Amino acid sequence: MIRKEDIQKFTQLFSCDRIMILMHCRPDGDTLGTGFALKRLLELNGKRVTAVCNDEVPKKLDFFTEGKKNLDPDFEPETIVTVDTATPELLGKKYEAYANRVWLAVDHHATNSLYAENTILYPDKSSAGELLSDLIYESGIIYDSVVASCLYGAISFDTGCFRFSNVKPETHLAAARLLSFDFDAAEMNRRMFDLAPLGQLKVENELLQNAELFCGGKAVIVTLTLDMVEKSGAAESDFEGLAAIARRIEGTYVSATLRENSDNSVRVSLRSECNIDVSVIASEFGGGGHVRASGCTINKPVDEVKELIMNSVERAFEKSEYQL
């Protein structure tokens, strides 16, 4: 159930105009689906809306944006909303300065820093898409198949096509409501989870070859270097889903995927299949996220980052007496 005060905050948004929706950098399916669902919903109610993101939209997710790659503002906003964005830093360098003007944040990350004037936060929701779907449903606002398809895509993306442990009965109920509209959910899931450029598939194979087990085989770490990306011929944005590769290795319960960035920083994606809270590990390095899926960016050479992460994961196993 959504709290009454949160429904009031949400419906108050519909009395605003010239609204900017900010999505987090390195956009994924949840932030894009939620952002564009909200954009469409507000436009159906006569509002002028612009959806903005610091980084380019990955090709496999551009169906959310009708093929639009660069999401730049169309006007100077009166009201700013963020979706699926836990901290100002996640807005990216171009838009971080807007953080102190955010009127409403809609989020499901327990690590949200409460930077917005108003925050609708439900860490028990699988995704920002599920949260927005529930807000719309309980507010009684009429919506269409475009809104429904975006929300369904957001939920599906953040639940790994309904395979992850964040899926609850309420998640399926929200998806069922959305599926009553006319859109091609099967094709959407195919694009998000099955299709990939040949170059990306080759890199994934190479990535597995450099996989290194540690913590007695209970953890694995893999590294994607800039050289690997360049040799593949695929775009950098094609590699956002690589965290799913390492977590497939049988016998492992924590996985770390390191991705070297063009600015010499390293993006770290952490996944847990046991009681180890990887958001605690990510927070050591200025990141955050969820208990089972978190990340951070570390401004050090990739070899140093690898050692830091391995040491941190090892400490987490030592403290946890992990439960499978």
C-alpha cells in the first residue's frame, strides 16, 4: 500500500507545469521506463515535460525513447523530478547542480540521501517502475498503453525478467495490470535480455576467460578493459548488462564486474546471491544500491580497484558467516 501523504505529493505534481524529469547517468531500463512513463502521463494531463539524462541511451533500450539517443532539456524547468536516483552524484556532471532544485524524487533505493524537497521512497518495491505503477493505480489516474508499456519494461528490467529475489506477489500484480493494455511485452523482453551485438557477445566470452574465483570459490571477479571494448567494435553503452555474466558461474554467491571507463575511473557492479549486503561494500567507495545489487565508481587504476574490491568482499565473507 502507498501512504496517503505520498499519494498527495504525487497528485500535487499534476498542478505543476514546465516539468523536467531527471534520470540517472548510465541509464538502465528502470530509470528510462519510469521516466518516460511519467513524462507521457503528465503530457496526457496537458503538462509540458522534458526527460533528461547525462548519458546516451543504450541501443537496446532506445525503444523507451522512440529511438532518441541524447536526452537534452527542451526548456528551463519550473519543477524538477528525479526517478530511480538515490544521490545527486548519479545525475552526472551535467545535471548534478540541479539536485538542490529537485521538488520530488521517486525512488526505491534504501541508500537514497533525501536530497529532494519531497521524496517518495519504498525500498521494498522491485523497481521505480513498480512504485510509479502503484502510485498511478492508487491515485486513480487514467493512463494509456504507452505508459503501461514503459512501466512494464522498467519492472521487467530491474527484476531480470521477473527472475530476481526482489520479485514479490505485488510485483506480479502490478505487471498483470499493465499487461491488460495492448503492447508487445515479449518483444520488449527479447530486446532487453536476448539480443546483443556480435562484438558484445565476443567480449562476454573474453570476459569469462578472465574470470577469477576467490573466497574459496564463493566469489568471482571479472574485468572489462577499454582495449576489450575497442577491439569488439561495439559501443560502450552496449555493455551495461555485463553484471549478469559473472553471477551465472555455478558455486559463486558474490560477483564483481569491473569496467574501465574512458576517464580512467572504474565502474564496479556487485551482485549477491546470499545474505551478504553488497550495498555496504559499495558504500565503502562512495556508491550504493540494494542488498543484492549495488555499484560504485572508483578513480584508481583497474588493478588497484580489483585488489580493493577483492579485499572488501573477503572481509564481508569473514564477518557474515554467510548463509546460502
